[in-house]
Amino acid sequence: MKHRKLITWLAATLVFQLTVYLYLDKILLAPSSAYQVSATADQAVTSGKAYYSRDRRYMTIVKNSEVEIYAMPGRKPVRTVDTGSNQVTYFKWLEDRDLGLMGLYSEQPDGSRVVLTQVNPEVEGQGLATTISKLPKGSKIVDVAYSTATNVIYIQVQTGTNPDMYRVYRTDANQELARIYFNTGRIGRIGVLFDQDSLVFDDLEKDAVFVRHGDGSWQAISPQNGKYRLVGVDLKNTVYLARLNAGGLAETIYTGKLGGRFREHRKLNAPTDVRNLKVNDVLEGNM
């Protein structure tokens, strides 16, 4: 009789512990459904979007006027970056270190002002910053292409007066800021070579991909037959392009290097919006 009571008590205890564990794991500690998760997001953020650093050591939750940083796993609060009157329009973790890039926006009497600043999880305040002032009202940072080997950063700004038009600015280790001029204002995705000051970009008017070198020269790199968009550039300077179908969706991935031919890499599992394509997804066959 005592043996049966002991078994019953142990079973009840296990059921209780399992119930508590499931509650903690699935409900109390689960991320809010309002949060979206991105490993290295490269588009304008919305309030409550979450980003993981390269090794998932840190997670940031980006809101309009602040960035919350947590240590993972366990979501332990590290610090909160208060941006004051500035709104956060962009956030991205660097791919080779635990350092974030944050794009801020504010309206000034002489136009919009945007700031690209560094965010170190363990250091209070904001790091080196690049400020661009006197922009058309409503302009904001929407993309950044950088190389830690050359210390060159290209900043893509969407103009508020015409959302289809973009400007690109270049800054380097000397903090020298300059606007880069193109034959078109309809610039899509941008990327850089790892060890060269060369900007790869979409010309949305020509449905082609070009490269602009540091000396100001430029050339088309996408094949002449078909319509193409940039997917990205890896650390070996391999450029990934997406060939579009008649409906404007990506169907096939091409790869190549500057000065060489681009060849078909693989077909996607289904026609996909180019904005949803990332190099890692293409390599891992997830798309």
C-alpha cells in the first residue's frame, strides 16, 4: 500500500514539473508574436523587430526611438540605447563581430537629418557616427553596404519627396563623406566587394546590375539577356544575381566575379520576391 502511494506521489510530482516546464518554455519565456526575427536584417525596421548577432550571442529589439539589447541565451537585459527625438529606420549586425549599425532619422528646420552610428552591446553610448543633413523632408537610411577590410561604408538613403528615388553616400576610415552620383536615382540593393572599394548595385530602370569602382569608373556586370537583380556579395567577392521572370520574380540564381562570366548556379524552388532573397539562404538551398 505504501509502495503504491509512493508511485502515485512520484507520478503526480513529475506531471506537475512537466506542466511548469511547458508553461515556462511555451508561454512565459516565449517571444512575443509581435516580434519578427532576422539574423542580419538589411531593410527598414518596424517597432518591435528583433535581430540576432552573427553568433546569436546578442539579440536586439528595435523600436521607433530605442534599441533594447539582450544577452543570449536567456534574454538577459544588457542595456537600452535611447535615441531621444531620433527615430530608428535601420539596424544591422556586422557579419564578423558583435557590433551593430543603426540608422537614425529626425526632422530639422533645414530638412531631414540622418545619422549612421555604431552600437556596441557592452559599451554605453553610441560609437562613431556619420551625419547627413539638409536632405529632402522624410528621407531615411534604408540600406548600408560595408567592408571591414577597406573600412569603406556606403549609405543608401530613400528620399522622402520621392520614395522611388535613392541617394548613396560614401564614408571611410577618415570620416570623409561624399555623395556618389549615378545615371539613375532608382537604385535597388547595394553591396561591396570584401577587399576592394567597389560598389555593386541594382539599376532598377535598366533591370541590370552594375559596379562602381573607387576611381569613379563603372561597368555593367549582369548578362545582357534577361532582367537581373543583386542578391549579394560573399567574403570571397563572389557576386550573386537573380534572374527575373516575366512577372518580376526571381527564378534562377547566377554567380560570378568581376571581369568574368556569370553562370547559372541553381534554380529556386519557386518564384520569389527578390527582396526576400539572401546569400545564405541561396547557399543553403532554403529558397
